[in-house]
Amino acid sequence: MIDRRKFIKSVSLLAGTLPFVKPLNFSKFAKTNVEKPIVISTWDFGLPANEEAWKVLSSGGRALDAVEAGVKVPEGDPNVNTVGYGGLPDRDGHVTLDACIMDENFRCGSVMFLEGIKHPISVARAVMEKTPHIIFAGDGALQFALQNGFKEENLLTPESEAAWKEWLKTGVYKPWEKKDWDNKDSHDTIGMIAIDSNGNLSGACTTSGLKFKMHGRVGDSPVIGAALYVDNDYGAAVSTGVGEEVIRISGAHTVVELMRNGYSPADACKGAVDRIIKINKDKAKELQVGFLALNKFGEYGSYAIQPEFQYAVYSNKEKNVLKNSISHF
């Protein structure tokens, strides 16, 4: 039986070893001290995405409309082979798409394992706004999309098909090898967060997932709380990288909770990354996970395991700037 006094003493000693972070005073928000509007997004394909989102934000539009419009840019770009149209297929030659969206009122929608629809983010929004549900998957997601006016089309471009057929010659599948994570064109997502002129937050995330993945595999991108989470009182976060590890710690939700408890966006992202590294001590150097966060003050920050992660920023002060994330290694 555990001695109660010894247990309380041990907990107290442990608490004394934790770093003290002065809480941000969220009760003193005022419109005059918030940097807004602002939009941030992952990777260099976030640059044109931010430009499209900024058209909405700069005209006084809603953050939800901005993030949807923004991520639709890489979704429709055949030269971005990790998102939407032109995305690299799974091992069976199917382009399967995942996406989620969340607004300032905790409303959210998601689609996973969706085929044949160029803009899964808009289907995710329709799920949020037109149904009592949050997640639609596979054939059901496609059926829902077609019933709501979306057009079915072939998303496998000649370039992506050629890359898949070349891969089939060896069929080597080592998705966690660092040489792949150094190259975002093999795997990655666009995640976007925005705060509008009314001080409201929204976020979106969309991807075609790992190249040549096992048929049926779904990562973190359509999972609310993993790839994306928004709490309009405190902040929002998105993830990128190995989806399985992000899901394991409910990554974006973890980042937002850390911000709610006083951490800056960058420190909150680091806290989530540190948790992943702790879980994966033996293979952390082979993994890539990054988080990007924005709080209600309009402050943003990021942290990643590997140094290759970049993100884009657009505001009244910074016009579509690409920044390198702080990293562990």
C-alpha cells in the first residue's frame, strides 16, 4: 500500500522541478492590443495559400472563410504532390484525401479516405454545417459530397502516376526514414490558422498523406485534436509530419492546452514535441513532427523535431514571409 504522506511529498518535489511559466493574462484581451488579422500556414506552399486567405481577411472577412479559401490553393495545384489534385497515390494507385476544419465556436468537420473530390476541405466544411456529425469516411464521404453538388474527377495526374509506377519496381516502404522526412514533397500537409479582424480564430488542414502508403492508412490530418484544434478563448494549433505520433499525444490539442496554461505559442509547440521525443527516445532522430500555433494576442510560434520545417506568415506587418521553425536537432 502506498504511504499517503510519502506520495504527497514525492509529488511536491516533482512539481518543484518543473519549469515555471508565467501565465498569459487572457482576461485582459482588448481589440487594440491584438495583432489582427493574421494567417499562418505550413511549408512553402503556404505562401500562395496565405495570399488567397489574406484576400478574405483584409476585406474584413471571417477566419473560417479565409482558411478554406487558402488551403484550396494547394488542393487544386497539380504541382503540389502531397495535397489534393496531383497528390501521390497509395500503393494501389488510389489518391485518397483527408481534411478537417474548425471554427471559433468549436464546430468542426472532417473527411478521411475520400477519393475523387479535388477540394476535401470544402466537403469537411459541408459536413460541419449540413450534418449533425463531425467525420465522414470513404465511400460515405464521397456519397455525401456528390449529394451536395461536388464533382467527382480523376485526381491522379500523369506525373503522380509515373512516380507511383516507378516506385512499384521496388515497392520499398519505409515511411519513417529521415531521407524522406527531409523532403516535404514525399509526405506533407498544409495546415492553416487565421485570426480575423473581429479577433476570431479558425483553422484548416488537408493532405493526400504519405506517398505510396498502405491502402486505407489515415494519418492525423483529418483528426480534430491531433492535426488541428481551435479554442477561441486562447489559441489554435496545427501539426505536420508523422501523423501516427501526432495522434498518439493528441498533438494540436496538447499545444492549445499548454497555451491555455500560460505557455507562449513557441513554448507550447516545444512542449508537444518534447512529449513525442520522450515517447520515441530510440527513433526520434528519424522522425519529423512540427507544430505551428497562434494565440489570441496574434502571437505565433513553431517548433519541430528536425530543422527542415518551414512556415509562412501574412499580416499587416509581414507580407507572406517564409520562416524556419525552431527545431530540437
